[in-house]
Amino acid sequence: MVAVLPEWPASEAIPGEVEGSGVAVFDGTTIVTAFHVVGKALSIQVRTDDGEVMRARLLAVDEPTDLALLTIDRPLPALAFGGDPGLGDRACAIGHPFGFGLSVSCGVVSAVHKAGAGFNAIEDFVQTDAAVNPGMSGGALIAADGGLIGVLTSIFTRGADGNLGVNFAVAAPLVRRVAEDLVAAGRVARVPTGMRLVPAIGRGETGRLAVRVASVREGSPAAAVGLAVDDVIVRAGDRAIRKPADFVSVVARLRPGQSLDLTVLRGDVRQTATLTLPRP
């Protein structure tokens, strides 16, 4: 864990946020943090818990997931990526709140696979009640065994910029998928499915929460598997799909060439389809 110390242009500085947090991953010279911590920084330094300050270089960013990678010259002990936690599992948030230095706060996993919260274009969040405050963005959410289960990104505050017990971290499997692509190619390889989804039921209507296919582009992966307008998708892989953001969250973890099993309602008939994302 490191403190991330960006030098921002005067016009972009955020009062009260003098630093963020970051997590050493892979070989220890790669630091993952939140994009909003370093996005417009003129220069970046990182500070270790033992007080060493070193320069960092912005390696690559992925704005849709609010993630960024930094690189440093000297390797640090790296955290290992974990998988998806269970609801109610113990979790600890580690970061640098308000610039006060390294802090650990513990709680539980309040929810998993949260999407549609409105923070990022692509959301696959672990929610926790472990205390998270400004300065901890880019920090680590870890499981009881010490594995990384998320990178802290957002605080739900209802206008008060402090911890109210509803805090979000980008889920580790998505962080790993994004970070591996950024290291390898400087960008994340994403393949559109070729369909537009809308809620299956509107406000005030009754029925099952799911998504309805509003359009399918000719020649797209969705068309290739036979999906059609007015099909209703209720599951993707092992996840229930209740809103379009849920589907975006599932697909964001996939790499080109991978497949996803869908459960689809066509009228009153339940059927399955396997959506494959083609390689570029």
C-alpha cells in the first residue's frame, strides 16, 4: 500500500484532498489506483508506509472503470488478487484518509456485483460498511485471508463528504482484467455485444425485473447467437440480470474470445443462448 501524491493544476485541485491511495500488484512496480486520483496530475509521487517518497509515472488509464496504473522503479510487496467475496464476509479497507497516513478500518461485505450506482460508466462493485473517507480512493479492500477483493473508488454520501457506511470498491476480478490489458497494450480490449438493452418493466409497472432487447445490430455477436428484439434476458452466467447496468457489469469481465451463457425469455418460452465475443 502506498499514498499517491498527485500535483494537480491549480484550477483542478480539490480542496481537502491532498493525496489518494494505491495498491502494488503484479511484480510490485505496478501500482493500481483510482483514475480520479491522478487523471489530470502534472506529476505523481508515491509514499510508502516507512516514509520513502518516490516518483511514479502514469502508465495507462481506463476511465470507464475509474482505474489507473502507475509504475515505479523499485518493487514493493504486492497484494495478490482474490476472487469474489461472499455476502457478510469480513472485509478491511486500507488507505490514507484525509492525508493522515495509513489507516485500516474493518467491517463486512454488504453487497456484491453492485452496478448502476451512477459513479462510473462500467460498475462491478463490492459494497462494504468498512469506514472509507476522502483520501482512501485507490486503496485496498481486502478479505480476512489478506487477498485483494476490491480497489476503493466511491463513497455514497447524500451530499456529506464522509463515511455513511455505504462504500464501493471495484471488484478484484474486474480490476485484474483491466490491469492486465493496460500493462499488455495500454488500453482495455472490449467488444460490443451489438444490442441495446432497456428495463423489461417501466416505472409503475409490475412484472419481473430483467432487461429487454430493444435493438440488435446486424452482424453483431448478439445477432450471431439469434437474439432478437423483445427477447428478455433474466440471467447471464451465474448472475441475475435486473437492469442494463448488470449486463454491462458481467460483460466487462470478459475478454474477446470468451463466451457467456444467457437465460432468455421469448414470450412465455424460456431458452438459453451462448453469446461469444469475437476476437478483434
